[in-house]
Amino acid sequence: MQKILLLLLTCVFTAQLQAQTLTSPDKNFTFKFELKEKGVPSYQLTYKKKPVIKSSTLGIETKDVASFLDGFTVTKTEVQSVNDTWEPVLGEQKTIRNNYNELLVTLTQKAQKDRILRIRFRLFNDGLGFRYEFPKQKELNYFVIKEEQTQFNLAGDHKIFWIPGDYDTNEYPYTTSKVSEIPGLQKKATVQITAQTPIKEPSVQTPSMMKSSDGLYINIHEAALINYPAMHLEVDAKGLRMKSHLVPDAVGNKGYMQTDAQTPWRTIIVSDKATDILASKLILNLNEPTKYKDVSWIKPVKYIGVWWEYFVAGKSTWAYGTENNVKLDQDFSKLTPNNRHGATTQNVKRHIDFAAEHGFDAVLVEGWNIGWEDWIGNWKENVFDFTTPYPDFDVKELQRYAASKKVKIMMHHETSASATNYERRLHPAFQFMVDNGYNAVKTGYVGQIIPRGEHHDGQWMVNHYIHVANTAADYKIMVNSHEAVRPTGLNRTFPNWIAQESARGTEFEAMGGLAPEHTTILPFTRLMGGPMDYTPGIFQTDLSIYGTNNKQRVNTTLVKQLAYYVTMYSPLQMAADLPENYLRFPDAFQFIKDVAVDWDDTYGLEAEPGDYVTTARKAKGKDEWYVGGVTDENPRTATVNLSFLPKGKQYIATIYADGADASYDKKPQSYTVKKVVVTPNSVIKQKLASSGGLAISIKEGSKKEVKDLPKL
Amino acid sequence: MQKILLLLLTCVFTAQLQAQTLTSPDKNFTFKFELKEKGVPSYQLTYKKKPVIKSSTLGIETKDVASFLDGFTVTKTEVQSVNDTWEPVLGEQKTIRNNYNELLVTLTQKAQKDRILRIRFRLFNDGLGFRYEFPKQKELNYFVIKEEQTQFNLAGDHKIFWIPGDYDTNEYPYTTSKVSEIPGLQKKATVQITAQTPIKEPSVQTPSMMKSSDGLYINIHEAALINYPAMHLEVDAKGLRMKSHLVPDAVGNKGYMQTDAQTPWRTIIVSDKATDILASKLILNLNEPTKYKDVSWIKPVKYIGVWWEYFVAGKSTWAYGTENNVKLDQDFSKLTPNNRHGATTQNVKRHIDFAAEHGFDAVLVEGWNIGWEDWIGNWKENVFDFTTPYPDFDVKELQRYAASKKVKIMMHHETSASATNYERRLHPAFQFMVDNGYNAVKTGYVGQIIPRGEHHDGQWMVNHYIHVANTAADYKIMVNSHEAVRPTGLNRTFPNWIAQESARGTEFEAMGGLAPEHTTILPFTRLMGGPMDYTPGIFQTDLSIYGTNNKQRVNTTLVKQLAYYVTMYSPLQMAADLPENYLRFPDAFQFIKDVAVDWDDTYGLEAEPGDYVTTARKAKGKDEWYVGGVTDENPRTATVNLSFLPKGKQYIATIYADGADASYDKKPQSYTVKKVVVTPNSVIKQKLASSGGLAISIKEGSKKEVKDLPKL
């Protein structure tokens, strides 16, 4: 009798546990976890009483052990609240608040010998993060994931800014449509890109930015992608449901897990204000603090490069020789020079001079090392050695010269996606950097991955990028990766992984052009995961001046390029244009020279994905502020409310604006620069041209300046 | 008119070129190359007028460019003869003769824009080697191999000693049958082995040893396997044809080629004397000389190890802890010790003492580093770090202790076939060895390969093993690889790749036992490619003494184990038994202590694959000779003709023989040791027991010894 009673009590207790709710610290979010029929876990999320995610199931399908899909009972729930702050090494804010309520649900599969799965939910004021956790337990040591079955059941047919799902590239242009329209547009959206593997099912990549018809901004992504494949989203256009789709490995498996293990965090950032999405630090908060003991060597970088000339000038090349078949052990000094090689000692010195004169930290030099003659398209493993310069690139002399000018040369490690080759040579490559005074490397992964059959976004490559960043830290080297998996806030944990490309960047302005709206979308998508090396700063936007019937055009005004230094956050920023183009516009160039790349604080002034973004930031450790504003193809008037300035002082604002007759396609280089006196009460209203921009620098002025300059 | 004449002349010239013959320097071999219908290349080979290879086609099937199969015309033929000698760093002979006639055929595919393929044939007195060469040319830079289509059209239904084709392992027991019987026996021959991928078609591995009914011994293998997958042989049992079958990569491709490129050499070694097969240096001759500038640090190694106790004693283990789920970043000193760990400081010191006392160069220690608790079966990538010892293994103290006793500790790098993990850690791992006084490493590749989808015998792994050997050379480290692709004479080019396992070795005597004939076959198969770390020397062959109902038995007599040090060539030889077992048989142990492992010369005295082998060798730089003889399950009388001894002197021969009542299964430890005086005219006739052996050491004796000892 006593035993029966005990069982009954347990049942009651269990029944109570099957549904759990949670609210965000500010009460705007309500979250509910519950077990559905057959013990299937599910969750739902509302914001200000509007549904964001309707009841959606959770689970992991496995290959070699029983799946984590159903048959669960809730055996324990734990809640906790956290409210603290932390300081990033480099960032948009000096201090980041980490404030959430957490629900940790322990689920038991009785039919699997009481095997346990935990799901941890963290509800912030800016959204939800959750992950699966697989505790070490007798019945679970190793398993292989067939697919993650996490649903995102949408509350409506939202507007979505999307790129198609692909295992190997995120360099697609954005398509804007309704969720229901995705399948019909998928083919058109999947433009040709080097080394692409589009997902067969209708699918989109994350960060996936949506806007509901009732005014909610919803962003789905992930945080802390470690030892797991990237998550793309399959789209059920009729059911308005999204579902996780992991990137497979060479044999079709999706993830190799060993307990204790956990998935990355799945993130849903929500607000009724678009600027709140941009301000969210939820993804960084869900990443682990760095374990690096010394981070003093990690510094922001403003740089120029021997780079844009490869895309536009038509006069220089990465390759030294005319051959299209080279091997690393041959004597490259015996190649026939193509006489167009860009990374010559002389050309690099010219760039070092320019960098030194205008206050840049570094000069990126691509094409310095042997192997570029046949680096792409051959699935070639031993493609670069990362330590042997071309005969016309004098490493020692350039090291000496750069050091004498207090400029760093930025190393370039294009891997051609031959990751195995890079790993084989990683230690010698980094030692070479240390021996020759390099402190930062731009890595590249153009092409089909080696190990053959693996993908850019698969678990193995995810681990590779982290291995590179981690190993680089041992040598005090900063990493700026291109063509890697898109970021998920790991720059918190690996702060020397200072920036990434991982999206369609400025180089595509020279290869077909970017839509004027592109950079009003990127802050809501790609940049949600971390800093982007967008390589802005193109002043000569009409590329026809480079001749040879080049009708290509960078689809912005000159001032829009200035604005990017503020709207496109990165602690590593390039001034990508040719030095001679900057010298033609010294007053506009002054903004690039002045603008900070590391910040005490950030103020989202105005934003609408696909339309416009206006952002202000305070320079790290300085009483200087910078404002950037961009618009899509539609001219508009930006409103810059300077209330973020400290009270009680007057400041000098230098306003870089599109000329009255400016437009990106007709008159991109029409701009004005004027100085005015402003106060925290000032509101600057400034017209932006079609695909135009606005850039403002604000400093304390001398008494004389304040007296002499006009008031706003 | 003049033009027509020219064309006619060319035609005649071309027609003449379509068939070419070649003879070996001693005229025993005749070789013919000809183009068959549709311009298909073919070859045939005879030995002393007996057909060895009937007309067989040659070609390479490609994936992305037109295949190299047909449509050829012969546009050039070149012949040359070479007769010189060279000295291996370590070897069976101090000097090796390299004597061949060569035919280089240039084939042109007119339909492929005059694309060129070359096939180079070298005809030695011991057989044929040929390879495909792809010169650098306008129409050919990169291509992918779908399959190599090299035929070996046999002249009869030969007896063959074979193991089944497999992409991942060569650790099969041998099956002896007719070629025509292979398909029916394939299933039975494919016994279970960790991480195996049997080829679906009836197939065998190389070296493939055959004997024709008219008394020819024929061995097919390959030489200089570099940047190419291993070749297995598909068997057409009805047509009595074999055909190359290359090992695929993760996506099913077989080879990635960049011109200039060539395949490994395909080798056909032939004689009517079995001992000639063993004496052949054709495979070494077809490998390139080493490029290492300094080889003084490459030295022969006689070693013992903390190893056999893991297989037999049941008291010790590689693993330290009881757990079956560990991660490299955890604190292993907090594991629960299983109290059976073998690689303890104390146990290793005991082995160092023994090695020092008995003149061994080194002590192999397996299980010294963290990660053994769950190292196998999980396809785990970060399985070992190669630099962190278990808490009970004191690296520094053992380094000091070993150095004080002038003994080296041999490093052990089991990779669990996680080659990517090994490559990531290779530089730190080798630096750790240098820092701690190790000069040799035993590597292991047990398990499924990572990069996942790759195979032990594929092109990627072939390159991996060479990368390891080459990198090891930078650190002056010798490599002894286990579970790698079988050797192809690369120890000439990479002489620090001192030995390999790559066959079913002594460890299997503790896991089911080896057939008595096994080691009469290995010299004709596995050892044709290079030295084998067979790990002989088991004195305690009845393993039941280790208790726990162990009915396992090493299927040899004690003396047969002694004979292996001569019959199984390797410059790195283990005395694999437990030290205490050697102390029980000090007179027999003396042979192991005495026997050389590097040689001035080698004399094949008697051999028949599957039945017996008797070999004599002269120690490098010493007037000492050692003889080893083994037999299969059949007792026999070995005949040892000492005519190889220098004339005019008397020598002391110490003869280690099976006892009159000895047999491997009843009385394996019955043996006699006797000394006699011998001369070059002496012929020792000695009975070998069932699976028995014979070992003889011969030295110059003192006058007194010569006087006192009996004459033979």
C-alpha cells in the first residue's frame, strides 16, 4: 500500500514537470517547455504576448544508438537567474550585460535504460538561447548524429532576408521574400560561386532575419559553434516551419559526439525595434569567456593592402609566373615572370610608405608566396607552403623596412581549402611569421575542401578553424579568416580570431556588383555572429577607369563607403582602395584615418533591414564619436540624435555627406565635408543619396574652434 | 610527291615502332611491347622461353579528361642499359647491383591533341618493372584517376599464396590455392580484422607470390609507392587474369595527378629458383636514392619492450584508468587506476636494466601516454596527444635513467588511425621526443582512418606515412610503422623509415595463432617490399602458463623463433618475450644477443614458399655469419652449405637446433646448443622439428677453441 502511494505521488510530480514556463527578466518574453504526446519535447516563445515560435519539437536523431526524439519524461527541472557584466577584449561596447533566466530540463528515456538528455534554455531580454546537453552516463559515451531535429515553427508568413542553404559557401547575395516564397526563388537565389554545395531541400542559412507582419523582428542563428557542424534551416513553406539541417561529413554523418557533450546554442533574437536586433549581445553572452591568460597582444587593426589591384586594375596578379602547373619543390625563380606580379618588394614598400604616412597599422600582402600559378580548381593538396616567397618579394628587407616605419605586414595564408596541407605546415608557417615580425594573418579557404568529401561548414572544418585560431594564439598571432564557416560569437572565446569574411564582401563589387541594399541587410544577418572584414573604403567606385572595357561599378556613393567603418562592425578594418585613389580625396580620406575600430559604446539610431542603418559609436578610451548611416537604392533623410553625447559640453562634428546631386550610379563621388558645433541636444538631419551614406566624426573642439565654427 | 613519300616513310617507321622487344642483361627474360587493335598498349614477358605474362593490356582510366586506354600510336622509343652499384644505409647487402635494360615508349593520342603518355620498362636479371609517366604538356596538367587498367595475364593456373584484397588492412592469414580457386575461397580467407574494407571483386593483395606448374616462381608487387594509392589485384579466375585495382578515396576517386607525374613501378620478379626471389633487389633498385644529406644517425636497433605482457600476461594494460570515456584535457591523475597499467616508471626501469645488461639498444614502451582508456572503436579524432604521460610514467626520470644505462627508450605513437590528429600534433610530438632523448618511434594505425572515408592504403594515407617519415628525418628520428600500407622499397629513399609491420605479425600468435607455414610465406610476400618488424623471439610459446584458461599457443618451437632473426630481415628487431622468459633459457638467449641486424651480405640457401626457408647472412663490418632456417608443420632436414665462408680459415659454429623430441605443439622448448669447428667446405645437415627451426652463429675462434672443439 505504501508503495502504491509512492508511485502515485511520483506520477503527480511527473505530470507537473511536463510543462514549464519561464519569463525574461523584463517580462517581455514568455517561454514554455512541454512534453507532447509520446514524450516528445517541445517549446514555444512569445514576445509582448505575440507568438514568435509556435509549439515546436526538439530532438536529435542518431545513427548508432537510439535517437533522442521521444519517449522522454521530465525528471528534473532547475531554474536560475544571472545578471552580471563582462568586458570583451575588443568590441562594440566596453562592458556587456549578461542577464537571463535559465531553465534546465532533465529528460529521461525509460526505454533506453533511463538514458538522460538535458536541454538548457536561457531567456534574455533580447531573446532565447537553448542547447542540448548529453551528460556523461553509463549508457552513453559515444554516438553519431544523423540529424538534429530542432523545429522553428513560425507564427506567420514573415518577410525574410535569406541566402540559400549550402554546405560550402555563404557568399550568396540576399533575397528578400515571404517565407512561403522561398522554394520558388531557391534556384534563382543560388547563383554560381566557386566550390558550392547547395542543400537539396528548400533551405536558408543563418543568421536568418525575418520581420513579421505585426512588426516583430526575429533573428535565428546559433552561438558557440564548436565540435559540431553548422546549422542550416530547411524550410517547410506551406507549414511555415523551419527545421535544423546540419552539414554532413565525407561519409554522410553529421556529428561525432562524446559525452559530456553539448550542441551549440540555438538563438532566437526578437524585438519590435530593429535597432534592438543590432544591439543584441545574446550570441556573445552564450559563448564562453576566453581562457587565454594574456590578451595584451590582441589589438585592433586598421590596414591597407596589396589586394584591390588584383580585382580591378587588371595590371597585377597574385601569381608570379605565366605557367599554370607548378610544384612547390621547383625553383620558382626559373618561371617565366608574367611581369604583372603585385606582391613585389617595391610595390609593398610603396604601400608601407603610405600606411606609415597615414597612420595605418598594417599592410596586407596577398600573392607573396609561391603557388599561385595553379592554386584553384585542381583540388590540389600541396598548393602552398606558407614560407617561401616569390623571387621578387624580399621577406627580410620588407621586415626591416616595415619595422623602421612602425608598420606591420599582414601575412596571407590562402589555403585553397586544402586544410590538411595547412595543418601539416601550420607550425612552420606560424614560426615563420614570428621570425619575420608578422602578428596577424588573413586566412583563405577558396575551393573544395581537403580532406576530400568534407565541407566548409562541417564538424571537421569547424574544428579546423578553431585549431588554427588556438594554435595562432600560441604564437600571439591574430587571425582574420575568409571563406570559413560564418561566425557564432567565438571571438569572445578566441579573441585573436579577430574577424572573418564569411559573406559576400566588397570583392564582389568588382565581380558583378552588390545590391545597394546588401549592406543594410548584412548587419542583421552575417554580422550577428561576429565582426566582418568587409574591406570597405572604395573611393573609385566607377571601375571603368581601369580600362579594358570594364563597365563594372561599386554600387555605392563614396560617402557610403565611409559609413561602413561604423555600420559594419569590426576591430579589423581595411581601407581597401588603391592608395592613389585616397590621395585624390584627402578630405574624405580623413574620416578613414580618424575613425576608431574599437569602442566603448554603440548607439543604434535608426535601422530597417533591407532599407537603412544609422549607428553611432564612442571610440574606446577616447572622447570621440563616429556616426555612420547607409541607405539602399532609395534616397532618404537620416536623423542623428546626438543625445548620447555627454551633457554640458560643445563638440565639433565633421559631417561627410553625399552631395546634393550625388547618386551611386551617376555621381558617386559628389560629397561635402563640413564642420559644425554640436551639443547633446543637437539632431542632425542629413539627406543620403541613392545607395548613399553619411559619416560623422565628433570630437571635443578647442575654444577657438567652437567659437569660429557655425552652430548646427 | 615529296610530301607523300615523307608520309609513307613515317608510316613505315611508325609501323616498325608498334612492337618492341627487350631482353634482360643475362638474356633469360624476353619482353615485348606492342600496340594492339585500336591502339591499345600491351606487353608480354617470358623467362627462359617459358611464358610468364601473356599479352596483357596497359592503360589508365580517368575521370575528368579522356582516358589513357586506346587510340595510341608509338611516336618514339628509347633504350638504354644501366649497370652500376649502390650502398644502402642499412640492408641485407653492403652493395647492391643495379643492372637493367630499359625501353621507354612514348605513346601519342592523336585524337587528344597529340597528348603524350610514356611507359618505361626496365628489364633486370630478376624481373620486370614498368610504370606510366605523364609528362608535363600543354594538354595535360591535372587529372583524376578512375582506375588503373594494368593487366597481368597469367600463363597458367598457378599456385598462389594470397591474402584477400582490402583497402584498410594487410593483416590477413595466407591462403594457398590455385588462382582459379580464389573466388570460392575469398569469403573464408577474409577473416575478421579491426577496421577492414574488403574489396567486393575476387581480389588479392600484393606482393602476390605464385608458382607455376612448370616450376617458375612469380612475384607481382609494386615499387616506390608515392602520391598514389596502393595497387591490389582483381582476379579473373576463369581467364586466369589479374588486373590492377587501386584503393579509392573518400569520394570514390583513386588518384589526383599533376604532371610531371608517374605511377609507382609495377614489378614482376621471376625465377626458377625460389631463393632468387628472396635475393631480388629489383624493388629497391626501382626506388630513388635518398636525398637525406646526413644518414649517420640512422642506426640498426635491437630492442625489447613493454609490449608482449599486454597480449599474454593478462596482468597489464595500455590504459591507466578504469574509465571508458576520457578526454585529453581532463586530469588523468584523477582517473580510477586499474592497477594493471604496464608502462609504469618502475616496470620500464626493470626493462632498461635488462636491456642494458644484455646489450639491447632500446626499450619500446607502449601505453605511456594518456588516452588509452577509449582509444579504439569510436572513430575518435582527438584520441592521443603524444606528449602527456600517464601519472605513473616519469618521462624525465626515465630519460635520465635510460641515458645513464646507455639505453634508448623507443617512443610509441599509436594514432588509432586518426591521421589528422597525428598531423596536427606531429611537430610538438617530435620536439617532445628530441627534448627527452628518444630517437625512434613505433607508429600505429589501428582503426578507421580519419580523415573519415579515407583508407589505410589510399593516396592520402600513402602521402601521410611519407610525410611522417620525412618530418621525422628533420628531427633525426627513425620510424617503425605498424598498420600502414605495405612497403614498396621506400626504405631506400627514406632510410629512417626503418621498418614496418604491415602484415600479420607475432601479436596474432596471442590472438588465435599463426599457421606454422606463415613465416615461410612472409619472406616471399610481405618482406619483398621491405623490412618487417615481425617482433620474434617468443621463448614461452605455451601461453597457458599465464593462466586464466589461456589455451593459446605460439605455433613454433623455441628455436624457430631464433631463426626468425635471420629469415625475417629487418634492421630493427625486437626480442619480444618477457625478460624473465629469456633468463630461463640463457644459452638460447645468447643467439638473440649475438645476432646482427645489419648485413654485408646475404646467402639464400634453401627456400620453398609455404614450406621452408634457410638463409645465411654476414654481419655488417664483422667476420660473423648467422644462419636461420624455418620449416612449416613438416619436420625436415636443412642443408647448410657453408661455402659462403672465406677460404683458408676455420670457424666456430654455434648450432641452435630443435631437440630430437621437439615439436611446436608438444615440446617447443626442447632444443640443443652445440659448438663445432667448420670450414667453407662444411655442410651442416640439421633436422628441424614440426614448425621448428635452426639457428647458427659462426665466428672466427681462438686457436684454443679450434683445437678443443669437435670438427663438424
